[in-house]
Amino acid sequence: MFRQLMTATAAVLILLSGNAHAQVNEEAAQALAKKAKCTKCHSVDKKKDGPAYQDVAEKYKGKADAVDKLYTHLTTGPMVEVDGEKEEHEILRASDDEIRNLIGWILSR
Ligand code: HEC
């Protein structure tokens, strides 16, 4: 009985997490954000020089091109404003998989 209950619970949890972000490796994403110094200007829930990841996730919610837009943002160094000064956004140098994992993590905040 206990085992059946556990199996049922596990099945429900898998179903609940069964969305587009289920494949995100949280640890790898956070480690990369730290290594690439993204944390200097971004945090999950507070605006710093850059927007909070929660706000980015909110902005792109339901947008089909979210991943593409962010991929371009993170790999081409578009101009952004930091302290009233225009500068190139940090270019994320990592493998395609790592970049996509980090984007998936940001979008699921
Ligand atoms: C020097 C500060 C700084 C660093 C370092 C930085 N960012 Fe940003 N980031 C910004 C600013 C400022 C914006 C706002 C751009 C705008 O809205 O015009 C931004 C915007 C973003 C956005 C939202 C883009 C959009 O289309 O809305 C994402 C996602 C992002 N940064 C991720 C990262 C990641 C990942 C890293 C690490 C590789 C990083 N940032 C490093 C300052 C920074």
C-alpha cells in the first residue's frame, strides 16, 4: 500500500513538472551565471544594474520567440544602459547547451 502510494505520488510530481522547463539543470545554470559574472548585474528577484530574472521571465511569458530573443541577447553583446552609460552587454561564452540551459532557467524563474 505504502509503495503504491509512493508510486502514485511520484507520478503526480512528474506530471506536475512536465512542462517545457523540466529539463533545466538548476545547478549548472546558477554556476554558469556566477562564473560568467552575470550575478554582478542580475539577481533572481531584485533589480540591480540589470533586470531581475523574474522580471525577464514575466516579460517573455507565453512568447514563442523568448529563447531565440534571449539567445541573441546573450551572444551578440547588444548595447544596454548601465548607470546612464551605454555599453555592450556581457557576451556569454559557453557551449550552445549551456547557454540554452541558462536561458531555460531564467525563463522558469
Ligand atoms: C554590467 C552589467 C551586466 C552584466 C555583467 C550582465 N548583464 Fe544582463 N543586462 C544588463 C542590463 C543593463 C540589461 C537591460 C537591457 C535592456 O533592457 O535594455 C540586461 C538585460 C539582460 C536580460 C534581459 C534581456 C531582454 O531581452 O529583456 C537577460 C536575460 C540578461 N541580461 C542576462 C544576463 C546574463 C545571463 C549575464 C551573464 C552572461 C548578464 N546578463 C550579464 C546588465 C548586465
